[in-house]
Amino acid sequence: MAYTNLGTPPRGSMIYPAWNPGFIKVVDQALSKAWHDLVDNDASVLETKDEDIITDCLLNNLTNLRRRSEIPGFNDAFFSLPSRDAKLPDCDGNSIDQMPDITIRLAKCRSGIADDRHDALFFECKVLDPSRGLDSYRVDGIDRFLSGRYAWRMPHAGMLAYVFDRRDTIPTNALITYSKRKNKGITIAEHLRLLGLPTKVVCASTPLVSEIAMTEHDRLAPVVDGKTFAISLRHMWLMPPVGMAL
């Protein structure tokens, strides 16, 4: 499938089937271990509080984990090499330069998939600190999954936060509270087109990695035969060590 010109969306724009939950669980475990490795071996990058620098280091650790097969199932038999800022078209064909921060693909193509480039777990990464809060997390992160820019052919994707604000370390609670706020006369939940309250789907197992929260949203795009499609987002928040000055 290819574009003949910008502004022409691809044919067959239906959402692909979800990944096997076992693959998603493996990715959760790999991201958690990659963060621990970053804290243990590259903690100086956290002092930058720079999203791109931290993400690049996290991806290096994720790549090394895949090579070592240290996390059961996270290896080259099941997953391709993770990538950063891999460019893809949006759902309308108006841009061919959409770049989710981290893209993780399966090693083997699934049957019935029209364009294997879009069959992935896409993650957007954001810093949470006193100057970059949940409004930025929403506008520059979550909204990109709702507008047809990122993961528009997938039923699920993820948000990673690098948390440098001790007030926001539990994503489920923080997102529930945030969703009830109002902006321009409507609640954040309405802005986010939430289909229910955020829920905890995985308990925290370490002080450095939060529980995993899930939110489900009705997307604005793509629209196929007058219908929109829901997307589920997994929220994993990553913390620096407790003793680190913030």
C-alpha cells in the first residue's frame, strides 16, 4: 500500500486486531527492566530532564535486553529491533512524518495485516515535572493518539512518563483527578473522549516503576463509514531513585 499523493488516505483503513496480551506483558516487563538498567548504569542522563536524551538511553537499554534475551520472550525470535522516532503517515495522508517516540514491532508479520509498518506498539514519552504537567502530557501526548496521528491502525498504544514531581507518581489516581478538571467549560474527560475512568491494570512491583493505568478513548480519527474507533492507552510512569535531587 502506498500513497499516490499527500492528502490521499490509504484504502482499507480499518483497525487491526489487538496483539496477544502475552506480548504486551513482555513489553511491560522489558520497559521496566530497561528503566532499572538506566537508573543503575546511566543515572546521569536523568539530571538533564531532557525527554529525548532519556528516551534514547532507555531505547539503548531496551535494545541490549533484546540482544541478551534477559526478559523471557523479549528476544529476536518474537520482537524486531525497537526504534525511536520512526516516521509514519497519519491517517489522512496529510503528513508522512509522524514520529511516536518508541516503536516496538513483532519479529514475524501477522496475517491479514495490510501494512506491517503500522502493526506495532507505539509509545509517546513525556517528562512530568512542575513546569511540564498533565496538560502537556495530554496535548502533546495522548491527543496525538486520538487525532489520527499516531497508532491510528492499532487498538492500543502506550504513554511513558519520566516523573520528576513527587506529587504525581500514581498514574491511575492522578489521571482520575485530572479527568475531572474543567478546561474551556468542559471536563478533561470530555476533551480526552474517555469511555470510562482510568483503571489500574498492573500493580507496581518496584519504587522506580509505577503501576500501569489504562484509559480507553473514542478517537476523532480515523473515520470509516461514519464510524470512529476506540483506542486503549497503557500509562507507565518511571521515577528516578528516591535519593536523587529533583
